[in-house]
Amino acid sequence: MPSMDSLNCRRTLEVDGRTYHYFSLPDAAKSLGDITRLPMSLKVLLENLLRWEDNKTVYPEDLQALADWLKNKRSDREIQYRPARVLMQDFTGVPAVVDLAAMRDAMAKAGGDPEKINPLSPVDLVIDHSVMVDRYASEHAYEENVEIEMQRNGERYAFLRWGQQAFDNFSVVPPGTGICHQVNLEYLGRTVWTKEEDGKTYAFPDTLVGTDSHTTMINGLGVLGWGVGGIEAEAAMLGQPVSMLIPEVVGFKFTGKLREGITATDLVLTVTQMLRKKGVVGKFVEFYGDGLADLPLADRATIGNMAPEYGATCGFFPVDDITVDFLRMSGRPEETVKLVEAYCKAQGLWRESGQEPVFTDTLHLDLGDVESSLAGPKRPQDRVSLSKVSEAFDQFMSLQLKSSPSKSSTSDSLDDSVKGEPKTDGVEYTHEGQTHTLHNGDVVIAAITSCTNTSNPNVMLAAGLLAKKAVEKGLMRKPWVKSSLAPGSKVVTEYYKAAGLTPYLDQLGFNLVGYGCTTCIGNSGPLLAPIEKAIQDADLTVASVLSGNRNFEGRVHPLVKTNWLASPPLVVAYALAGTVKTDLAKDPLGTDQEGQPVYLKDIWPSQKEVAEAIEKVNSEMFRKEYAAVFEGDENWKAIQVPASKTYTWQADSTYIQNPPFFEDIGGKPPRVADIHDARILALLGDSVTTDHISPAGNIKKDSPAGRYLTEHGVAYEDFNSYGSRRGNHEVMMRGTFANIRIRNEMLGGEEGGNTLYVPTGEKMAIYDAAMRYQAESTPLVIIAGKEYGTGSSRDWAAKGTNLLGVKAVIAESFERIHRSNLVGMGVLPLQFQNGVDRKSLNLTGKEKISLFGLDGVELRPHMQLMLEITREDGSVETTELLCRIDTLNEVEYFKAGGILHYVLRSLM
């Protein structure tokens, strides 16, 4: 900890007979000025800078800038922030470890010491994104899915086992343990971190960055953390600070209490809608107000989890009695619990009643106003009241029929769905001798899944209690519904068992399918073959209902066009109803044994019943399940790996390949230069997500990636997903812009990852066109609308863009993480200005694009560049663009060819 301590604020704290050293915020304030009303999240940043002050990356002026934030409620000061640790999941973790292995190779080839490539900050990688719902509604579903998972991912897991023993400061939580965010909340997170240095124990706020955008869930525990791309996370692991502007902080005040029957999911969907409307992209959100006194920690974590959906960098909750109670209940050591309370009170980081920090802007919600809600059919911020879901589905269908493929694509309205009028409203299918009719609006997937809700005992136990009442009334799941239960940790299974609810969930088909992120990430698995055929034959618009946080088009299942986010008990209710066209607020779910109608209100558990069930949750459950969290089962322990410091790459592997990023690392960095006569690879609309750019789900058989796997002897049933193959750049570059729902306006907005190869006028896969352009040394650009790169912190969305030969992305606006990732991969993010966009410029995609202002000029943040458009008829038009390289650190990364190139060159 290199602090020069210019403010003389190093102090000691005695807790339970132990001495902790820390950097005192109240003592720093004697020099900086009063900071008592500074947002708690900014106090955490201030402490971080105090501790790392070195006059090289952190200056006294940085400290003063944070204190002075109170004057204008914003700042344009760039700071260098160093989180205490890094969290990864396996989809994003595998390519990060691949990069580290490739960097070790490059270091060895350059004659250096490969062991210099080693995490300097603690890294926890949780394998949680690879389990798929292949088997369901069976008592053997879990065991069978685990067996399939190990067979399907054996090569990836062996690679991670190698990484576990090859790298220092690197821990792996094996598969079948839980979702990384829940493991983080229940076990890894400490709220106050400690470190031994020079014989002293230092205490400081627990902070982290994670390679999953929902890392923000940990903010519910008073831990400042957010998602970054794998590229940034690798740099943080290797000792590079996170360069950032001191953020604006939007305060969100809670008052009142939730009404009877209202869940945390209803609350978070309301918060998401409000904050999206407010506009908080790139900002911190901090929750405050006396309503927090009645908001359980699990509910706070649910709200923190959804920060990417409301667009904020994070959604931070201050530390208070509820935080400490949760730490104790979840089995944290008593010395940790006592330290958290003592440290936070000493630092002014403890929430007091009536506290009113100063914020850039504020919102207010009376918790009593929240109503039962879902979100859909394809965006998390599109909240719909329970009573309006059927109406919203009908509106979607109406817009779908009216829209034509020739219309310009945007994701701001519901007409982004698959076009074409259904042939019929219903079609019969037969399964196991039974004939059923499938209709538009029928729920074919009902999944209790994802980190958002499966960490929350309140809603999970409510789902179990609703299942119990439903079974007692004689209700059953509809036969066309694929139901699944994928808890975030094994603790959930323990408290379901203790509450006696498991048999009822099993009877309704909500058997355990695995511990991990399943349906929400696109690992929903196949539907029954007759159901898939019925959907395709009749072009039906069916639905999924899931307790997740993402419902982007094409994400959950390629045949399911409408996807609805809901609380776990509502997921069970829709499995009983079998259709979103039933108004659960007034229509019956079915009939009981006497033939009488049963309504949702008849089986909805009361707050008293949920509270009684929650009393069964105890700290012993957490201690038991986390006692051997890093050991894994016999399958994991049986994986054999060589004890080598560099990885032995397998030429025939279709999962793990040595990426080409560092091939020329021994030479000079590439020269930053103007771009001449580039071609447009794709012309895209608004809200293009990282799912659109780099899908995580199914690999189509006839796609470039599918053809590659087939050519390498992989059977279609073993394709697995794009997410699972992120360690192979050959698959991932072929999958870039290959989402089945992406719309390229160069082709009239038709769906699928195709483009126009302009020199010949041929339509072809974007990958195939990019390879032709590369062979001709033709640079490429992407043109897009607003919110480009929204969604998951997916580094392959930037890596794949780079490997396709794209030199710049020109958009109306960028989502925070993806913009940073583009810079980190040496791709130039540029922004239209002054109301200019692809439409006002009448772009067709056939133009040639040149970018001027880089030759012979010192690159700097937010500089102006000139865009020159040469049309087919030879006419030329120009307009200015804003360079979205935002910080001086990013300038250095871009000049080096990327952030990892910068780190590797520094180490060399």
C-alpha cells in the first residue's frame, strides 16, 4: 500500500482485542473540508485514493477533487481506482485465463519470465454459467444435467483446473456450487476487507470489479463493485488501476413499506423503470431514506443486481444494522462482523436515521405505491402491471402484424419482433400419446433462474408456499410448460427442505436442475421436439416467464419471441395458467378438486406465512454449504492437469485456442492514423446489445461458427453454446454479429447476422464478408444508433469486432462497459453530434467512410474527428464526430494497441 499520506490520516482501530490500521476519513476532512454529506459511495472512493496516494497515479489534487464534488455535485476529474479484488464467472473467466496463458506464452517467447504474468489482486472465478436445462421435471434432472455438463465442458474445466494451480492469487469455485453473485453475497464479500502488510493488519472497504455486469448485486451488502469487461478485469488483476471520472451520484430515496403481497421483484422492476426514464447511464445510484430500515438485505441485493438494467454503474446501499445482521446470519466470522460495524461507524460509512447526503439529482419512491408487476416482452425496463400483461401481449402481436421488414429497425418500440402473420392461432401436437393444442401466448418456459431473485429467501420461499397451496388445491403445471428451478446456491435447497416445500415444487415440475445461471443466460435447453415443430409450423408467438434480469430478444430461446421477467411465485403461477393471455389479477388459474375456480389470490402466500418460513433459514446452513466451497465434487477432483507454468495448447481443440492478439507484441505499437475508404460492415439501429454483437446462446448449424465446428468433427448436439466456447477465437469471431435477432439496415432490416458485400452486391454472413474485406486490406466500420453495446459486460463483443477488422464504431451513444472494451481492444468508439445520425445522413451502407484528424496529432480524450462520407455517385459529405476515448489512461491503452498490449509491453 504505497500511500504517502500527505494528509496525515493513518490511524489505528481496536476491535475485540485486535489492532487494525486504516486511513481515517474524518481526519482527512480536517484538511479537505467537511465531507459528512458526501455520498457514501464517494466516501469509499475517497478512502481508496487516500490509501493509494503515490504522486504517480494518485495525487493530493485527486483527494481534494473528491471533497470538492460537494460544491457542484459533479466533477470532471479523472481518478485511478484500485479495487481490492476481482470476481469472474466462467463464460467471461475462460477467455480471461486464455489471455493470461497467451501472455505467458508471449513473455516466454520474448525471453522474459512467464511467471511475471500473475494476478496481483485476489481473483475468484465461479463456474456457474455452463449448466444447461437438458433434463427437467424429474427427480433425476440435477444429476443428469451435472453429468452432461461435465462431459460437454470437460476441456474447459481442465483448462480452468490448470489455471487454478498455475497462477497465484487465483481461486476457482467448481461447478454445481452456485451463481457467482450469490456466492459473493453469501460468502466471498466481507463489507470491510483486511490485508497483512509489513506486519500490520490494514482494514478498508471491500471493493471489487467483476466480469459479469451483475457484479453490482454485492452493493446490497455495502460493497462497492460493478461489472467491467474481461479485458479491464485482466488489467486490474495485473496491477493496473481502473481509470474513471469521478461519477455523478443520483440519490434514490425510499420511504414507507411494501404492501401485503408485493415482492422484491415488483419493487426492482419499478425502480428499473423509474431510473431508466430518469437516465443514469455512467452514474452511480445510491439508495437512502428511512424506508431502508424495513428493506431486507436480500431485497437490497435484488435491487443492486439490476443496476445494468437501469443503466447505472452501480446501485449502492449504505451499511447499517441490516447489513451486519445478514453477515452474522450468513455465517461470517464474528470478528468480521464486529470489524464491519466498528470500522463503518469510525469512518462515517454507517447509515443513520434521517440521513440526507448531497446528490447530483434525486428520485423518491413510497414503497407503498409498488404494485405487482412483470417486465416484457423483451426489455427489463418495460414494466407491465400484472393486470396488463395480456393486453401488452396483444399489443405486441398487433404491432408484429402491422410491421413490415422494410421498416427501419429500432429497439425503442415493440415492432422489433419477428415479422410475419401467424398461420393460425393454435396447432395440435402429440407427446407421449397425449394430444394438446398450443396457442399464441402460451408459456413454454417457466424458469426460477438467475442471480436476481434466487438469492432472495423472501421470493424463493413465497414460490414454494404458492406451490404448496396450488398442489393442495389440485392444480398442476400445463403440459407444454418447461419448468425448472436453478437456485443461486445450495443454501436454497437447505431452507426449502427445512420448510418442507421441496415436494410441492417437485410435483409442479419445479425440480432442481442445477446451481447456476441457466435460462436467463440462454441455457434454457431444448423444448420438446413436437412443441418446437408446432411453434415453427404455425409461426406461433409463445412466451417464457423467468425470474431473471435479462429478456432481450433471442436470448432465452431462439423460438420464444416474448419473454417476461417475474418474481419466482409468479413464475409458478404462470406455469399453472399456461399462458400470458390469462389475466392473473382476475381470471382463474384452474379449478380445484370440486371443480371450483382457483384464483391467484387464493394461493398467494401472506407476509406472515413467508416470515414464518424465513425463520427456518439459519447460519448453520451457510456454514455447512460453504465449508469446502473450493473443493468440488468427485468429477472435479478427478480432472488431471499438468503442473506447468505455461499452457500446452491443443491444435485440435474446439474450446481452447491460443488467440492471435499478442503475435506481434515484440515489435513497435501500431501507429495511430487516419482511416481511408473503409466499408460499412453493418448499419444498425438503437439499443444494439452485446447479445446482438456476441451472442451467448445457441450456435446455428448453418452459421459460420456452426460450419467451423462441423468441419472440425463436432456433432450438432455437441455444439454447446457461444458462451461456453469463448476460449476459442475461431468460434467467437465467426459468432460476432451472428445473433438471429440482429437487424442490419443494409438489408432492409431483416433479421440475422448477414450483410451486403458491397463490391459485388452479394448477401452473406457478416463474418464471411469481413474475411473478404480483410483479404483486400479494406478497413471496416460499424454504424449504429443510441445505446450501442447495452447489456452484459461481454468482452468478446469487442474482441470479435477487432478480429473482424473493424477499426471504428460510430454510434449516437454507447453503453459504459462496451465503450471501454472497444478502446481496450484498439477499436475507436466515435459519437455522432448535434442531432446528426445515420438517418439524417441518409446512409445505406454502400458508402465509403474516411476518418480524419489522427495523423500527426497527439491523441487526447474527447477530441474532434472529421467523418467523410463518399456516396455511390461520388458525392462527398462531412460531419464532425466526438472521439469517445474518455481518459488519459485510455489514450495510452489505445496507442499501445489495447489494454493488455499495454500491460504486456510494460512487463517486458
